[in-house]
Amino acid sequence: KVKKDKMTILVLGLNNSGKSTIVNHFKKSSEQVAIMVPTVGFLVEQFYTNNVSINAIDMSGATRYRNLWEHQFKNCQGIMYVIDSSDRMRFVVVKDELELVLQHPDVSNRTVPILFYGNKSDLEDSLSNVKIAAALGLEKIKEKPWHICSSNAISGEGLDEGVQWLVQQIR
Ligand code: GTP
């Protein structure tokens, strides 16, 4: 494989799952934002990690903006799919949205690695990776490399392990 030093990843997930907080963690401390406001549309952020420069397209997870996700599918080499592991009420919605992503021709016809963050693992009622994978039917994803990692985007726990995996898949 060709070694790439630049890659574009799409950051997807429902609103409030922690996408912007995750991207913020990877940016240099000088560029970090202390207060997160809901993303409108999408934001393109850049950061450097594991010897690659990453263009992260942070898509809003709000219902009215989710139709914007598909326009970015063909531009990305990897996907970060962020899940609020404590938001059990919306697991069905997460599953439906994930299926739409996986079925889209710009995703299904390509080998795009998908990293799942089971985020907010610090919250008491958060589900384990095994339970999240079962609830979302991740074992049915056969044609793409995928990986699930627990994360706490506020402390940063688990974030590096995840992005390391993603970078390795793309390299
Ligand atoms: P949209 O931009 O609306 O799509 O949301 P988002 O997915 O970018 O979520 P955002 O990063 O704005 O985080 C939503 C809220 O969850 C914020 O109040 C964060 O501080 C909080 N949050 C994010 N990650 C964690 C986490 O790992 N644990 C806890 N306890 N809270 C978190």
C-alpha cells in the first residue's frame, strides 16, 4: 500500500454523541474550544496525529442536517462513527442511520474502514462495546474493516487507540 500522509475522515453520529468534543481533543491545545455548541451543517477541522495530517469533516448529527452526510461519502477514506453509549433510547435511530450509511453506493462499493466510538463510557448507564455491537448488528458488516472502541471524549480516554486503528487501515 502507498503510505499516505494526508487523509480525510468523516465524523458521523447523532447529535450530542460527542463528535465535536472528539475532534476538539485531537486539535492542538491552543486551537481547542472550551464550550461546544451544536454543529450546524458541518465543520472541516484539521489535526495531526500518528504521523498523518487528518482532515476531519465533522457533520452535524441534528435530524435536519443528516441528509448532508451522503454528499461527503465519496470524499472520505475512513469513517468515525460516534455513539453515545448511554443513550439507549436512541440506539434504534443510531442503527437506522448506520444502515443508511452502509447501503449508500459511495460507501458500499468501497472499502472504507469504520471506527466506532462507544463514547461517554464514563457515564454510569453506558453500554459495553459488546452490547453496542450486538444492538447495532455490527457483526453483519463483513465487507469492511471495522473496530469499536470505548471512549471518554472529555478525558480523552480511548480516543488515541481508535484513531491509531483507523490510520493503520488507511495507510
Ligand atoms: P452535534 O454537533 O449536535 O451533532 O453534537 P456532537 O456529536 O458534536 O456532540 P458534542 O461534541 O457537542 O457533545 C455533546 C455534549 O456531550 C457536550 O455537552 C459534551 O461535553 C458532552 N460529551 C461529549 N463526550 C462526552 C463523554 O465522553 N462523556 C461525557 N460525560 N460527556 C461527553
